[in-house]
Amino acid sequence: MKPSILFKNIHVISAVPDPLLPWLSMENAWVAIKDGLISCVSDNRQDAAETLDGSDYSEYDGRHKLLMPALANLHGHIPMTLFRNQADDTNLHDWLFNVIFPREAKLDEAMVSKGTRLGLAEMIRSGTGAAADMYYHHEAAASAAQEAGLRLNFCCDCKSKDASGKDQVQQALLEQAMKLAEQAPDDLLRASMLVHSVYLYEADVYPQLAQLAESLNCPVQVHVSETRKEVVDCLQKYGQRPPKQLADFGFFKTSTLAAHCIHLDDEDRQILASPTITCVHNPASNLKLGSGFADLRAMMNADIQLGLGTDGAASNNNLDLFRDMRLAAFLAKGLSGDAGMMSAETILRMATVDGMQGLGFDQSGLIAEGFAADLQVIDLNQIELTPLGNPVSALVYSGSGSYVESLMVAGRWLMEKRELKTLDEEKVIFEAGQASEWLNQF
């Protein structure tokens, strides 16, 4: 039985369903939570309490606190927390092929599980309630997410090697992953097909993967045009740029998270403007790997759906999405020469309701009646948040994951008053440290 909770006298901030309407900003609000859902948002205590039907409920004192939706991290490789601070100052292709891939070859399911739990704990501490994970050993990721209570769109690598070492597409693997997601409690899981990039597999594998994704109506996660080298190599091999080549392979017909999307031309953007595609901006990782700058102005002008991601801790070094919100806004303004570009409201919407929809969690991302109780509490009693001024600006430009006091997903506390409730933090840190030490022997 999930607890019923009444937030009292709390400042509520949320986007609303129509992006053209003003944000919800309600001080001294009363928000009722029952059966994992938001049952009432009101400025009247009685209205909110009545929706709890006289059941036992606890009250959360919201004085000097702000209630907002949980954040959605749309691109990452969560177990790469094990490589944090160990693969730095290297351009992407050298980083990937000479540092990351050799280490990943040593990983097993147990180590992936430990790295995943470390990443989930970090995201919970910084207000993220849902994430995408593009990695291997998806059963371990799904199990860790259910234990932690965090929503996860995980990837299934539905290929195996035959006797000659050639990739073989395995429909049964993807079907099993999708069934695993469908059976998860509280609608916590989504399954996607892992398509790393346009450059990693043999050409004949891509149409097979695309056809399988379409036949099962399975979402896809893929890196797109992350570096100039990727684009140049694709042109040399196929005579086309990555978005067009992926489309010709048959992708983008199902819901797709297209990560990075840095080196695009007008035709690329026209392809990526499909309603099935969410392009994921990863500003910190893009900068750290020297990959470049995504042109958000051109992407917005092309009506591309946008989300925000941290990428993995090996290329960002942390999973605090508050940092990436600030960086994304500042980069867009500086590169465009327009201080009004990527407003705080636009960024926060990307990181909440737009992000949740991109992940496939359509009933999350808003503080509104009937939506999932995926919420975080921000402690406003901070020097850096004083005076508060515009609360949305405060969250994006002055915010930090360290200000998150509590986080709930589906009405369940994952962190309450800075204490993790679903993961043993000391054990998580110890086991991840052991796994990382073992990997560093090689």
C-alpha cells in the first residue's frame, strides 16, 4: 500500500499541458497524493484533504520548500559511473575505441548491476526520477531500476555473434526485453532497441534491426551525428549523412531517442523533425569530448522535439541534470548572441514533461491531477537561492542537485529528507568502488 501524503503550504512550480500557456506557480499550495497519483492541487486545504477520502495520510510541511516534477535524463550509459574520472581529456573516437570499449569488454552482469545502482543513487540525490540507459546486460539495469524505484527506458542489444563472429539479429531477445518492461510494477520500465550508431555495425545489420523495431513497434535509442568524423565517414561509406542513412535503413518509424545531433545540416534537421523522434541535447559531454555545439536555434526553428541528457559519467563525470540545464541555456544564448534564446521555462520543460514524454512516460512530468506522483522537493533555504525571484529562473540558473531534499516516483519516496529510502547508499558506494578497482587492473 502506497502512503497518502498531503503537502501543505508549499510553493508549486510546474509546466502545464499546453506549452503556450503560463507556468503553474502557486505559493502556499496543498497537494494531495494517493495511490501513486496526484489527486489534488489546490490553494485550499479542505479541497485537497477531501480527495484522500479520510484515509490515513502524513503531512509534509512545505514552508521554505518548492515542489516540482522529477527530472528526466534522456541519454546516458549509467554503468559508466565505474569509469568516472578515469577516461578524460580525449576526443570521442579515441576515447571510445581506445579507452572505453576495451574496458567494457571486461564488464559482466554483476559489475553492470553495481555501476547502475551507483548511477541511480546519484540521479535520485539530484532530483532525476526517470532516465534512459543505453547499455548492455539490460536485465541487470531493469532489476536495479525496480529496486531503486526510478523509471527507466532501458536498451536491449538484440544481436549475438555466430561462429564466425558475425552479428545475428535475435528477435526473441527483444521480445523478452519488451515483456520484461510490460510486467514491471508502477509502469516503471520501457524497453528500447540499442542501435549504437551508424558506424559500429556491418551495413547489412541495420535494415534487419530497423525492420524488427518496426514489426514490434519497439522504440530505439541511437547516437546521431555526434562528431564531424562520424559524418565524414558516413558520407565516404554510404554517400549520405547519418540521419538520411539511418532513415534509409528503415529507422525513425518508431519512437526514437536520437542522442547528440551536433553536426546537422538543413536536410538532417528536416528528417529529425519527425514526431517520432526526440533529439537529446548533451551539452556537458559534447563539450568535454570536444565534439562541438548543437545548434539549438536551428533545431527549434525546424520544430524538432528536444530533450536533455547528461550522457555517461565517463564523459560528463556527474549525472546532476541541474548542471546540464544551466549549461544548455548558457551555451544557447552565447552561441546565438540572443539572451532570450532557450529561456529558463524552455529548458525546464525539456527536462520535465517533454523529457518524460520522450522516454515514453506520458503520465509524468506535470504537477496536475491524475498525473503520476513523480515529484521532488527543493529546499529553498539556500544562500544561492536567496532572494528567490523568478522561481523557474532560480531552478535553472541557480539550482543544484544538492538542493533536492526529497524525491518520489509513483508516490513512493526514493529519498526523504536527504536519506535514500530504496538503496543502501553505503553498500552501493562500496560495491561500485570494488568493481572499479578490479577494472583498473587491466
